[in-house]
Amino acid sequence: MMAKKWRDYLSTLPEDQQKEIADLTSTLIRREATLQKLREARERSQVEIAQKLGVNQAAVSKMERRADMYISTLRKLIEAMGGELEIIARFPDQREVRITQFNKMAAK
């Protein structure tokens, strides 16, 4: 018996269950995820991301394991997954603050 892809299985479920799963997935992704887990939740392969970035698969693998990278690199990686990067600072004595100076980098 051949394994069934998640996407194929999901399409066999009733629409309300598909929406519930999509909502739960979205909630879990918003909370916390490594880049690898985020990519997997978005159902993207390293090869797909590499093609969008113009690099090889090994470079994507290396990016996912890095603990430190340029903001521009992270932005490109997130955009290749179909997302948008925002940088937010949180302080105990005030509301969160969206850092906007890096938006200029995205416009280039």
C-alpha cells in the first residue's frame, strides 16, 4: 500500500473539517515554530524554496539550521514560503512596537 500525501487525504474530508484543521494549523504556526517546521506546515519542500530563492537545496537546509542570519535572508526565506516578515519588539511596561526601519529593505 502506497502512503497517501497529507494534502490528498485532507481533500477527502468534509469542508468544515478542512477549515478546522487549517485554522488550528494557522494558530499553531503563529505561536512558535522553527523555520523547518514552518516550511513543513506550509507544505513546501526545501527544493521548492531553493528554486524560489535561486539557491540549491543544501543552502535551504543550512538556513533552516542557522541560529543567526541577516534579516534580509530571513525575509526572503519567509517570502519564499508565501509569508511576510514583521519584526516586533515587546517590553514589559508598554504595548508591542512594530519595528519599521527594515521595511525599507523589502522595498529594494
